[in-house]
Amino acid sequence: MEGNMGVVGRNLRRAVCGTILIALLTGCATGAKKQTQKEIEKPTVLRLITDISTIDGPESIHVLIMGKPLLTYSAFKQPSPLSVVLFFPETALENVKIQQAVGSNTVGLIQASELTEQGHTTKILISLKKDVPYVVNRENGGLRVSFQKAPIISSDILKQEAKTKKPVILTEKKTDAEKITVGPMLQSVDTTLFEKGIKITVMADGNIRNYKSFTIENPPRIVLDMFDVKSRHKKEQIVPVDTKWVRNIRYYGYPDKVRLVIDTQKAYLLSFEVNPAEKGLTIHVGEDTNAVSKLEKKQERAPQGKIKESAWVNRVDFLSEEAGKSTVIIGTTAPVKYDIKKSSPKRLTLTLFNTKLPDYRRRPLITTRFESAVDRITPVQTPGKTDISMITMELREPVPYMVEQSENLIQVHFEASSIPPRPLAAAKLSPWEAVVSQTAAETEVKEVQQTTAKEKFPVKKAGRYTGEKIALNFYETDIKNVLRIIREISGENIAIDKNVTGKVTLAFDKPVPWDQVLDLILKMNKLGMVYEGNIIRIATLKTISDENKRMRDKFKEEPLRTAYILVNYADAQKDILPLLKVKEEGEVREGVSLSVDTRTNQIIITDVQSRIDRAREIVKNVDRVTPQVIIEAKIVEANTNFSRSLGIDWSLNAGPIFKDFFGGSFEYDVGFSYPVASTGSVGFTFSKILGSPLDLSATITAAESNNEARLLSSPKVKTSDNEEALISQGIRQPYPERDESGLTTVAFIDILLELRVTPHITSDNRISMIINIKKEDALENVNIGGSEVPVVSTNKASTTLLVDDGDTIVIGGIFKTSRDKSVTGFPLLMKIPILGWLFKSQTKTKVDRELIIFITPRIVPMEQRTT
């Protein structure tokens, strides 16, 4: 049976060989005929990845990638999301799982995918749970990617060690040379405060490799022992801190170590982190040690020098223009750097760097009922980054747009949309709170260079790259594949000219910014890049130079023209001329001029037609009629005066009385006079009371007044947008004063009620007002140098309000009440209950004054006229 099988096998092999030979001869014959017409197109041979598996070792975990023939790859680590990415050009997957979960504390998920947009590239993404080192080695025709395992410390062990005060020792093995060397000397202990914690920096004259930390609950302390470290101090050193995280820091030296004790609170016994640093240690204590550590690292990376003060967003406006065009205007208190990107086909995100957004501007502007491509504008303050603001613009459909910046204004111009205006419900927009959350979550903010309206040109300085840091390893890799990797990392739109070729070989162990890598690769291959809108175009230096030369030649050959552009509403000298003076370097031409005729308020420009058209477009967008506001004020002043007085005037006399004892006659009288000013009185007289010589005469005076007054004034004033309006009313009170010669003259002092209002019309036809009120009152006169000078009291109030057009606001609370009671009488007797009224007079006065102000702003629409 085995012999027969061998014969059959040999016959089968002969038949196959014969068939192949015939096919080859036929192919050669036909190929020879086609050779004269065109070259044979050799199909690209795809490499294959046949298997992806993992091996869990005692100290490392390995990812095995098997393939045939020899695989070509490039690998790099990206920090967000933390992973290692491998690209295999001209490689496909063969029966490989596209997603594998790994049960490890280091590697989380392995994902494989094929990129077939340009060529055929396979991407393998290995997600990491912790940032650990990795090594890529070739093995048996494939690759072995090895990751060092992260140490596993059980939470139960940590709790038990905390209870028993058992230290967790973090040491590194010493070499023989290190065992011989003398330990480092402690130099200083410093602190740095952050928003959510504190950083303690322990500096020495060498590295601290052997240390341990543990906690004590009563009293709450964090203890750090640094072995083989010396201290030059013989006594305990105390560093007072006095924060809610750390009260004091104490350290003292032992023969074999230095102990550092941090007096803290129980809440932070488990909220600390110890990290080795160059020549020392750093200890972070606080509510979020990771956040404190990241903030500290971010501040360390910040460039040295003066920190620029943050700008504020003070304007978010929408302008609807002719033919369905529109403009979104963002104003800031100072010029800022910005970046604009399409986060989705129908959403743009404008990022403002070093810019803060006030709380009252964190609300959406709804523009669905305008003829425009914009449906909604939502300002967003980036969480955790109070110096970065974003403006999200949601579109009805993708339309062309242009960005223009002039000093403190950024304008985004949109072309018209084919979708007509509609109610908000019909637009079916997501809740604006969800847009805020989504923008903050999706947008990874990166600092970019400021852009102009026509193009954006990056200004790179040596050592000032701002892109995300990556580690790369390329060997003889096609430059187009490398650029595709950079495009994926950066999120930028990159277009590559067809004549761009070359190979890239580089290896970076330490991460570097992606824009620095891009510049280096372009220099190595004599390439350049040009920003065209939001696209980075890669071309050869010769191609870019030729294009620039053609543009300059065309500019020089184009005839010059002179145009007179009339400015109606803006100031041509202050507002328009600075916008038109922006010239690009290398485009200055003899005969070109730009000036202003202040008498007629017009621009005189001599330039090529394209620049004149651009100047007209700028004037058209900026020279707009300023809206006006009528401010109607009703000032109501209510005064109530009440007074009551009661007095008495009486006398008692007797005589003459004859007494032999005195040898004659005598008489006497008693009188008390405490009347009050009054036009009415009640009096009575008794003579010879009960036959006695006593005469009694009494008069009671009383007065009561009640005055109510209500003063109403209705001033009205019209002012322009962002211009202050003043409403003032009051009196000029005279008072005497003496001149230099000693003569008495009359001077006047103004006692006024002032109302100052500065209105601003928002894009949604609301009115924001800054209101300042000042109320003065004359109290009493004071004698100064023989002249009675009035004393004036002043009350001030200021506020900022946002109201709808035509709404009325009420400003009250300016209320003054005075109570006065005066009693005049005979000492002691006036205090006798009831009978005391015979020996005194009394006056009571009550004065109430109230001021209420009603303010009604109304927008006065003005027609935009063209000349």
C-alpha cells in the first residue's frame, strides 16, 4: 500500500510541474508582446500577520506578533490614551482576532485593524493600564513586545500596614560601587502650595535611593525615613507651613538615617505620594495627589520669564449680513492666540488661549431664526483650565468660512446656507449643557500659533515646540507612512504632494513633541510645509519656492489702481486704518499707498485690485451703524413728615397778705413756662381759689403736623451702543462764605441725584446695562471760620443688569428715616410720673424719605445705508 501511494505522489508532482512550466512559457510569450507597449506592473506583495498572542512571565508580559515574510514596523508610545502603537506598512491580517483582552495589571486590551485608505497598513494598539517601559525585539520571523510588570500591592496589605504602622519599604538594589560611597547630605526642605495640595521638596547633594514611609493615626503624622542620609543639624529642625494639609514639617538626623515627620490631618493620611527626584525626593500631600503632581510638572515645563496676564472675553456677538452671510464676533480685553478646528462636519470649535470667560457669558446664543449657516453659539470654559476658553459654533450644514483677527476682535465669517431659518424646536439641537460637556471632553487643547485672516503661518522658535510628546522608532520607513502616523497623533489635516519621497530612520528613547519630529523629518528630506486654511501641505522646497516666485511675479506685473472708500459710521483713522495696514512680508511694491482723508472720513488706497477688494470687504464688515438706545427713567421721591408738640405755661401767686408777725404785708408767686410754638392754645385762670388769696393762671399749647409729598420726574435720554448716558437732577444750595478781603459772599453747592447708564446691545436683542447711582443730601450746617457751610451726605450704588428690549427694572432701597424727640423742663420735677407734665414740654418729629427709580431701555433700530 505504501509503495502504491509513493507512485501516485510522484505522478501527481510531475503533473503539477508540467502545468506550471506550460503556464510560464505562455506568460513569457504574451509578456514579450506587451513589453513593447508598457512596462510590467508588478503587484505589491503584502506581508501577513498570522497570529497575536501573549505570554505572562514572572517579571514581564510579552505580546508575540507572528508574520511572514519579515515584518517591517514602526512603534511609538502615546500618553493619551496610554498605549503602544505599532504600524506595519504593506501588511494585512490573516485569521487574527481584532480584539483581545489581557488579564494583567499592565496590559489591558490589544486591538488590530487594517488601514486601506492609502495603501495597506496594519495598526496594532496595545492599551496600557500603567506607564511601564517596553522593548521590541525580533523573534522567529515575528516581533516580541515586552512590558515590565507593575508591582501589585493588595489594598488589604496597605490597610494592615497602616494599622500596625508597618512601613512600606521602597528600595533599589545597590551596586558594589554604591555600597562603598558615602550617603548624601541633606541640604534643604522647601514647600510649594497648589490649589488642591502642597508639594514638599527634600533636596540633597546626591540621589536618595533608600527610603520608607508610614503613617501614625494619633496624632496624625506622615513619617519618612531616608536611610544613609546625613544632616548637618544636631537638633530638630521645624518648618512651619500652616495650611489645611500640613501644619508643620520636622526633621532630625540619626546615625544611619534622617527622619522627616509631617504633621497633618487624618483625612490626608492616605492622600500623599512620595516620588524620587534628581538629588532628592518630592512629597505631594492633598486632596488629589495626582492632580497636584501633574500641575507641578506642568509648571516646571512652563517657560521662565514674566507670566502674561490672562485676557477676558468681553463680547460674543452675531451679525446677520446680506445674501445669507453671517459673522460671529468674539471680543477680548487684549489680543490673544487662538485655534479653530472642525470637531465634526457641522460644528466648529474656536479655542482662545490665556483667556478667561466670565460667568454671565456662559450662555448660548440661538440664531436659528436668522438667514445664516449658524444655529447656535455656545461659549465654554475648559474644566480644570481656567485660562483656556472655547467658543462652539453649531452649523446647519458645512459651509466655507474665514477667520479674521484685528487687535482685540476675532471674526469668523460664514458663507450662506441653503437651509432656511426655522424655530428652535425644528432645528433639533442637542441641549446646550450637553454641548458644553461634550466640547470639554472631546477637545484636547494644544497651544498653537496665532493666525491671520488670509492664511496662518506658524512662527517656530528653537526649543518652543508645543505638540504632544511621543517616542518613535523608525528604520528605513517610507516617509508617507511616517507622516500618516504624525497626522493620527496630531489630529491635523496633512496633504502630501505626489513628488514627496524618501525614507526615515530615527529612534527616540525619550518623548519629544510631534511638531519637532515633523520639522526634523522635513529638514532631513529637504521638504517644507505650507498652511492652507486648516490643512498642512507637505511639498519639496523647490516646489514651494517656485510657487512663491510665481506669486511675487504675478503681484509685480498686476497694474495698480486707486480707490476711494467712504466710511460712514466708524472712524476711518482710528478704526479702519489699523486693519488695512497689515501687509505680508515680501509683498511691498513701489507705488502702493494707504492714507485717510480726515475731512471726508474716507480711505484712499492705491494697490492691486485683489487688495482693494479685500479692503472694501473689511470696511463693509466693520463700518456698521451703531445701534442706539432710548433710556426712559421715572424717579419717584416720597417724603413723609410728622411732628407733635405739647407744652404748658402756668403761674401761681398770692397777696398781699397782712401779718402782724412780719409787721406788714407780703406776697409770693410760682411760675413754670414751657410753651411750644403753636397757633392754638387752651388757657384758664382761677382767682381767690376757695376764698384764699391764691390766683392760678395756666395755658396749654399743642401742635401737630403731618406732611406727605410725592415728587415724580420722567427724564428721557438717547445714547449709542456702549456710550454712557447721564441723567442728573437736584438743587444748588447757597451758603455764605468770606472772600480774601473779609467780605461775605454767597457760594453755591450742587446737591444732585445722578444716574449714569452705559448700555450694550447683545446679538440676541437684549440690553446689558452698567448702572451707577449717586444720591446727595444736605444734612446740617457747620460753622467754619464764621460761615455756615452745609454738610452733604453721599450714597452710591452700582450694578450690571441684562434685560430684554422694553422691559422695566426697578431700583429701590434708597430709604432714609429719622426720628427726633426733644424734652425741655425743670430738673427733677419733670421726671415725676404724670405730675411731671406740669414742669416740661415735649416735641416729637418723624421724617421718612424713599427714592424709587424705574428704568426702561428701548432699542432704536437704525437702517444700514450704503453709498
